[in-house]
Amino acid sequence: MRHLAQGHGCVAPAWSSHLLRFAETRVKRVLLIDSHPLMLEALRRVALSVWPKVHTIEVGDISALDGACRFGATIDLVIMDPCLAGAAGLSALVSVQQRLPHAPVVVFASRDDDQIVSHSNALGAAAYLHKSAGMAELAECLTRVMAGARVFPRLSGANSAHHDLAAMRKRLEGLTSTQLKVLLNIADGRLNKQVAADFNVSEAAIKAHMTAIFRKLGVQNRTQAMLALQPLLAAGLSAAA
């Protein structure tokens, strides 16, 4: 397991007791996202070990996100594995951030390479921790994140896609919730008429959404949009990998 650092390239400092106490008292509701029930139970136990009175919401697939996110601003923290069935690449991370922009997201995943760490960082996650980490290490990471830290492993090499992804994240933040859902459906290979049926709207409405999406992403057509999203939707990051 690689050594954890605050941000990239510097070791996370020791945290003062008053900051840790603040982190302990402010967390009331945590959203847990993982496709494996046993992992969800383990995450729930860790959250309770840090915040004994915390309420957890547990989600096992991408289709349940909307229901979980109805709690909105009352969710203080998200712990998630973005590799979910029905979610390409890190699209689940983007979806969670779009729905809960105030809540820090800790990515707790089974991959441990520069690409996913750098991409998670560029897309605005608060921390990345590999699933081989012990529960005590995860508990410490959660406390640091709620005290304001960003905690990531050291990268073994440079990742040139980092700045491109950070720029794409800024553009995605300009999309409405509906526009992001339309974009992710299109990225999944669905036709306009199929998306229209899912949303119970006309195909013309989906085309209007796509026009607005292209403008906000700075692209001219669907092909360019998919090329711009490719690092985010890389097949190697999908749940099927």
C-alpha cells in the first residue's frame, strides 16, 4: 500500500485535537456507496466507530443514487467505490458531486494505480484510499477529510491527463442535473429516442438538452463530446473491468 499524503507529494500533517473534535461532532449523516453488501456493512461499522451517532444511507447501485440524494444538504460525507454496475468509469463520482456539491467524497476503491488516483483528484474527490487499507486507516482518513484535508497516495509518476480532467470537471459543473443525466445516458450508447422515453419527454427536448450540453462543454457535436469525456469514461475504470 502506498503512503498516504495530503494532496500530491507532501505527507499529511498531524492534526490538532480541536480540529479532530470538530470533525467528530459535525457529521450526522454519511452516504455509503458500494456494490458489495459486506463492504457496505464494513463501511457502516467504520463510520459508527468514528461518529457513534451517525446515520448512514447505503446504496448498492447507480439506480438508487437519486433516492439517496434526496437527503441533499443533510448528507455530510460520501464514501464510495465508483465502480458500480451501470456506471462507466468515474461517472458515478461526477453524478454524486453534481447532486451533493457540498459533501466531500472519499473514493474507497479496489484499484491502486496512478490513473484512477489522479483522475479522482482532478475530478474533485476529497480523498482516495485503496480497499487493502485497514479500517483504522480508513477511520483516520475520514476524520482528516472532515477536518478539511485532501488525502491521496503519492503518485509513482506524472499523469498528463490530470489538468485536462480538472478542466473538464469545471465544465461539467456548469451542467444542470438533467443535462448531466442526459449526457451520461448518451455516453452509455443510448439513442436520443431511448433517452427521451426514459425521461418521458419528447425527442426534441433531448436534442435541445444536447445543444445546451455541447455549448457548455465547448464542443460541436456528440462525437467531440464523447472524445472529451473519454478519460472520465475509460473502460478500464468501469465496473465490468
